Amino acid sequence: MTQFRQGCSLKLFPIFSVTSGMAASSTGHERRSRYAIVRVFVAGGSGTIGVPLVTALINAGHQVTALTRSSDKHKMLRMLGADPVVGDALDAATLRNVVEAAFPTHVIHQLTALPKDGVPRGSDLEATNRLRIVGTRNLLDAAIAAGVSRVIAGSFALMHGVDTHAPASLRAAAAAVESMESQVLDASNAGTIAGVVLRYGLLYGPGNPATVKLIEMIRKRRLPVIHGDRSLLPWIHITDAVSATLAALDGGPAGSVYNVVDNWPVSISNVVRVVAMYAGAKHPFVVPAWLPRLVTPFAASMMSIRLPVSNRKIRAELGWGPAFPTWRDGFAPIAQGLAR
Ligand SMILES: NC(=O)c1ccc[n+]([C@@H]2O[C@H](COP(=O)([O-])OP(=O)(O)OC[C@H]3O[C@@H](n4cnc5c(N)ncnc54)[C@H](OP(=O)(O)O)[C@@H]3O)[C@@H](O)[C@H]2O)c1
């Protein structure tokens, strides 16, 4: 433990780097040990991914400041070991103050404002779109002003499968994701800050409200199997989204974009069929594709995306692999647990 600025105690962790050239040893290379100070500012530290992420960062020895809009969440964040700060990411001046006061070396962007148990309507995405466009701009500006070395942005892989035939609200959401990613990557390419984008698959995990609701709907036969379903959706267990984010903390070159997805994209109908089996539910109804498009056009459009993305790049460059290699591995214990 070392002291940095008055009153700030920092945790340090070793990084080994190999250097070559005039100063190298007689072997031509010198293995050198240095210490990197890792103080992480997590915007969205109180969220679905934020809480386990903050916990994992603390367990890995990092010092964490977590942003929330609500002082009610201070106690919970303190109990995790983080320093909580209150601020609205849409308020540029406040955000800049709280980021600068935290002296972070790294910023992680996990801001969304989605309904906790799923996104039934396109209008549910509007607040998140603002966060991805304006919130990202504010967070980047604050991070750059604070002298942060690296920013990691949590993005959403599925939005890259939205095409021109999708409803306007879904296209607006895809444009907001595009804005978030390009703001981070443009700043990185300009050399202002090192940026990494993580495109998460659909997040699921035990206790996650959207996961619980999905399984409940399947158990009550409210989600059908779609005849001839050709969708391919990427999924990721929350545990794996967290481990990938930790791997990206100092891994991978600036400007990298990684798909954080499991090994097996799958149609929504396959998920419905198999989860029904795990949950001990009756067989789901089978319906023609036009029916969900008529009744729930937004959800039907999102769930019919065909996006066969792979995790090959993050495996190769960051040595990361999912603990839950396929959605079946992750969903089985959750659905079976809820069935008891
Ligand atoms: N959920 C999914 O299926 C999914 C899929 C793919 C990617 N992702 C990505 O995962 C990340 C987080 O998702 P999540 O499911 O963990 O979200 P979440 O549970 O809804 O958490 C959202 C977080 O954002 C904070 N927040 C919202 N509006 C804010 C504002 N105006 N100012 C400051 N903080 C604000 C919330 O803090 P307070 O409420 O405490 O203020 C909370 O910590 C995002 O990067 C998202 O793109 C999610």
C-alpha cells in the first residue's frame, strides 16, 4: 500500500513488461517490473452488471469509485468496498467534478436506463439512447479532463444486427450504440484516451429480473416457439461479462472492440423450448412468424435478429473464455432452481 496525494491510499499491482534496445541486458531483453496504480471509476456501478463488477474489481485489489444518482445506494456500495458518489451522467459539470475528485486511472462505462425486467416497447429505450449519446460524451470529457488513461465502454452486440427494416425505435437504439462506440473509438484513435469497447451479448444470470421474468413467461406458456425461426442471438452470463471486463482493464490495444458473447448464438425459439424443459413446464405453443410481429412488433423485431458473432478475438487477445460456455450451461441451473 502506498500513499498518493494526501489522504488517498492506493492499492498497487505489478505489471511485467519486456523492453528491448540500447538499455537492454546482454540477453537483448530485460524483464522489468513496474507498478500500475489502478483506481477505477465505474459509471453504472449500482446496476445489474455494475454490482458484480465492482465486487470483482475490489476482490482483484483495485480501488473503486462507483457512480449512482441515488444516495440510498451509498450503503450498499460501501458494503461492497467502493467509494460511492452521487451524480447524473447527463449533467456534464457534476460528472466532471465527481470524476476528477476520484483521481481515476480507468473509467468503466456501464450506464443504461432500461426497465429492470425487459424492454417491451421501443419508447423504453429512449432514456438509454440519451445516456449512450450525451452520457458517453460527458463521461469521456470528464475522463479526459481527469487524465484517465483508459476507458472501457460496455456496449450491446445485438444492436449491430438491426437492419433498415426494423422499427424506428430499434434503429434509433442502434444509432445510439453506434454513437457511443464511435465516440470512444474516435477519442482513442485521436490519442486522447485509450478506449476499448465490449459488445456484450444478452445478459442473463441468477436473480437478474429480466432472466427471472423470461423464465416465468416460458413457464406460463406466454412465450411461443416461432415456426421456422432463423434468429441467432448472442448471450452472455453476467459472471462472464464481469470477467471479460476485468480482462479488458489493461489487456488489448487501445481502440479494440471485442464481442463478449458465449460460444453458441441461438434462436429465441430454441431458448424457449429448452428452458421450458429445464423449468419442468408444458411444451410451448408453436406460432407462425407473422403472429408475434402483429401482436408485439418491437419485441418480435429484436428477437428475430440474426447475429452469428463469435468470441474468437477476445479469447485470442485477452486469454478470456466464458465460465458458462453456452446459454444452456447458464440457464439450466437457474430454470431448475426456479422450478423447485
Ligand atoms: N441488460 C442487458 O441485457 C444488456 C445487454 C447488453 C449490454 N448491456 C450493457 O450492460 C451495461 C449495463 O447494463 P445493466 O443491465 O447493468 O444496467 P442497469 O442494471 O439498468 O444499471 C444501469 C446503471 O446506470 C446507472 N444510471 C442510469 N442512468 C443514470 C444517469 N443519468 N446518471 C448516472 N447513472 C445512471 C444506474 O445508476 P442508479 O440507478 O443507481 O443511478 C445503474 O448503475 C451497459 O453498458 C449496457 O449497454 C446490457
